[in-house]
Amino acid sequence: MDSIFVSMNIHFLTDFLRNIEEAVSRELDDLEAKCENGEIQEYEDYERLQDYPLFRAEFGSKAIFYELNAMVESQLHSKATPRFLIEKNNGKYKRKDSASELGYYDLLKIIESEYGSLENKVKNWAEYVQLRKTVNSFKHNKGIRKNQDRETNNKTGVIEWKWDATIHQAEAYLHMIPKIIHEIRCLGKDNLHSNAN
């Protein structure tokens, strides 16, 4: 995945998220105005009407998460391709035609056999892994965390049993993921950190 394509995608995703954020803000402001004007008198009605903008924010954030995860996985496929072809020519991966057919952990195994642990080589790799877990949990399990991923919220003391997708998180990932993609692309090159975005 080349840097122009990454930059364009990030630009469009940022614009998409900004539009979602503005729409949600407008809707919540309108809702508050209706409450103040007496148009909404029952708390249950207020809560129900809040669902629309809040779900819009969540769905928009999830869309950003999915796209950013796909961008990183595309870069992983690209990085694994040369080693995959060598190993395929040596008789491994007989049923696979390209690195894009490999599962995530097979990709990691190929890349890490050549460049070392991504956790040690790519800054913020742990945050990407959390993004990936979040995306897969939304996709396969309605956002419910696996037991090993549950943690206690430091502020409330409550166990976090479900992954969230917020606009704030999406904004943070939009800043972080291009750097992660750049570092994956530059694995094995001496100037890795000097050219980071």
C-alpha cells in the first residue's frame, strides 16, 4: 500500500468522521432545544430520540475502525508477499496462490521470521492489535470481549465486558494507523524512524 493511497484514504476517512461528528452534534443540540422549548416532555422520549445520533456516532466510528484495520492488513499482505513466494516455491503453502489468502497469524509468522517481532519493531503495535480485536469482536460477537480482554475501568471500578467504538477513538486511530503502516512498509530499512509521517 503506497503512501499516496494511505494519505488519500486517511483524508477521506477523516472527512467522513468529521461529517458524522457534525451531524451528531447538530442532532443532539436540536434535541436539547426541543427539551428546553417543551416539545419533549417525557424523559423516555428524550432517551429514545438520543439513540439516533448516538448510534450514528457508533456506526460511523465502527466504519472507521473496519477501514483502518483493512489498511493495516493490506500492508501486512504486501510485506509478506516476497517471503511467501520464496516459501511457496520451496513447497510450502501449496493450496495458496498469494499472501492475501493467508490468515492473520500466518502473515505475522512470515513477517516476523524475516524482520523480528512486530511488537518490538512497530511503535504502537499493541494499539493496532487492540483495534483488530475490537473489529473482530464487533464482526463476530457483537462487541463482547473475550475473557482475557476484559479489564476493570480505573475510574468506575466496573469490569469492561464490551468493546466501544467512539468518535474520539476513531480520531486517535486515524492519526496512529498511517504511522504504523509506514513502519511496516519500512521494516528492514535503516531509515525507519527518520521518515515516519
